[in-house]
Amino acid sequence: MKRGFYTIMAAQFFSSLADNALLIAAIALLIELHAPEWMKPLLKLFFTVSYVMLAPFVGAFADSMPKGRVMFVTNLVKIAGCALMFFTVHPLLAYAVVGFGASAYSPAKYGILTELLPPEKLVAANGWIEGTTVASIILGTVVGGALISPTVADTLLSIDIPIIDTGIDTAAESAILVIAVLYAIAAAFNLRIPDTGARYPNQPRNPFTLLRDFARCCRILWRDKLGQISLSVTTLFWGAGATLQFIVLDWAHHALGMALSRAAILQGVVALGIAVGAMLAARAVRLRDSLRVLPVGVAMGLAVPLMTLVSSEWAAYPLLVVIGSLAGFFVVPMNALLQHRGHVLMSAGHSIAVQNFNENLNILVMLGLYSLLLRLALGVNVTIVIFGAFVVLTMLAVMRLHRANQRVFDSVALIGQSKH
């Protein structure tokens, strides 16, 4: 890999570390405010809405300047979102500002890979990026849980700065301050990302022109025989993954009796499994063979309901690692295929923006449905079974579509072609 790739990995690690720690801190802030239980999943919903609303515009923004600079600017926006939590701004709205920065960060983060590396290295690069991201998720959830724990929080709150009244009085607020520093470290790495030299035509600034262009890009990717399969799978994965974050927290509380600071560790266990699966995929799956991993998605959906049979913390660890490993193994090749196909059919930034739009629209839908299930009080075990069944049925439908496509085209031969 080129040296600049490792700088991108470092920047992504610290930015994602802060994102995941902030989610735990924001949940703690809602608890301090005595917010209702169903409001917790809305944190992720508010974070995600920017990905959907800004999708027509962030692709053009990512292609308008060197992507390292885009990542630097968007990390500053995330810091501003953290700062809002110290004032009277509701945590949901403040977290939405962080999501605003993240939505513009993502096309640059993934788009730069297609600029920096040849197609044959994309699966491996995605494996490393996903592995790094998942490592940051593991540490981020653990760090977030640790920062709000009484021992660490009391230590942070006991630090006294002479003359200056920081106004930081709670565990959640002290955690958010530390997380803002992590974003600043990520921004420093962004400044070290090399310019790949890739330049695109001047991007239009008329919002209606951007909307039309974005709609055209969506049509191209969904009509493409490879694009529609990989986009369907990654869309399902990210919607399911966001929902699983909250399912694990609720399940840990109700089935295992764990507090939030400890339940956050189980999120990290799932992320550890994803890292293992991602690294295995990076070593074992070539871009040409990426479509062969589709059955692994069905296996993941079948494994999720096994959570309802677990009643001890130590039994939960291996099961969550297996679920995460299956998820990581099947999504990394699909993500690489989608990036390559999008880069062939359109620009890097625009293709990632289309991907983000679809994936995060599904996150909004699935989190909204999960909040509804919580309000209906169906119980965590029923919710888990419904979730697993949804993943299985959706993956089977995608596999059926792929078999139908196979009757009329050779998927392996299509990889790398520019016609759709």
C-alpha cells in the first residue's frame, strides 16, 4: 500500500473512535436529562438524517477539492457539534450537527481510496479500512463507557483549572470534552493526507442541477447489474448494523442485567467480530469473487436469534463475535465491488454519495421501526427474532435477483466494464 493510505487509516481511526464514543456519551446525557427510553435510537436517526438530506450535495463537495482537505473541514464541524452539547442545545440536535460533518466526511474517506489505489487492491484496502474502523468502534464504545463510568468521570471532574469555570459538572459533559480532543487529533492527521492529484470538472453550484445530477447517478447505479446487487447488500448491512447497536444495548440490559457502561463493551465485541471477518475477507476474497459471499449474509441473519437463548455475559461474547465475523466477511467484498463499480460508472465522490444516501435512508427506516417496536413494548427477544428474520428474507431476495441477473450476463466479465 502507498504511504498515504496509512495516514488515511490513522485519520479514519481517530474520527470513528470519537463518533462511537460520542454515541455512548450522548446516551448518558439523555439519561441525565431523564429523556424517555424510545428517544435513544433517535440519536442515531438524527445523526443519519444528514446523510440522506445532503447526499445530492456532498458528492460534489468531496470532488471540489483535495479529499484530505474535505476530511479536515468536516472534522471541524464534528467538533462544533460536540461544543453545542455544552449549551442548551438538545443532544439530538447537537448530534445531528456531528452527523452533518460525518455525511460530508464519508465520500472523501472512501472516494480517496479509488483515487489512490488500483482496482485489484480495493478489497484489501477496504478490509484494512473496515478493520481499522471496527477497531475504533471497539475502542470507541469501550472509551465511551469508561468515560461515563463513576471512577473515570469523578477523576475528570476533579481536575480544577484555576480562575476558569469550565461549566462541566456531569460525567457526560466531561466525556464529550475528551471526545472533542479526539476529533482534533483526527483533524491533525487529515492535514497530512497527500493530494492524489485527481481533479474533476468544476462542480455545479445550482442546487437543482445537483439534485438532477444526483438522481441520474442513482439511476445509473441501481440499473447496473452489479451495482444493484452490491448496493442492496451494503444498504441492508448498514441499516441492520445501526439497529443492532441498540438491540445489543437493550438486550444486555434486560437479558444480562448490565449497566450502560458495561453494555457498551458488548458493542465492541460485535465490532471485534466484524474486524475479524473483514480481515479474513481481505485475505481470502478477490474482487472477481466478491459475489460468492452472499450466502454468508443469510447465515448472519440466522445467527442473530440465537441471542434469545443466551442468559450469561460470558456466553454472549463468542456468539456476538460470530455474528460480527459473518457480517464483516460478507460486507467488505460487497463494499469494494460497489466502490469499484461506482468509480467506473461515475466519479468517486458521486458514487459514494449515492451509496451513503441509500444506506442511511435504510438506517432511518430501520431505526424508526425499532423505535416503534420499543413504543409497542413487544419485548427485546421478539424484536431480535423479527430483526433476524428480516435480514434472512432480504438476503434471500437479493440472491434470487442475482441468480436472475446471471441468466443474462456474466457477472465476473462485467467487473471493470464501463457500460451499464
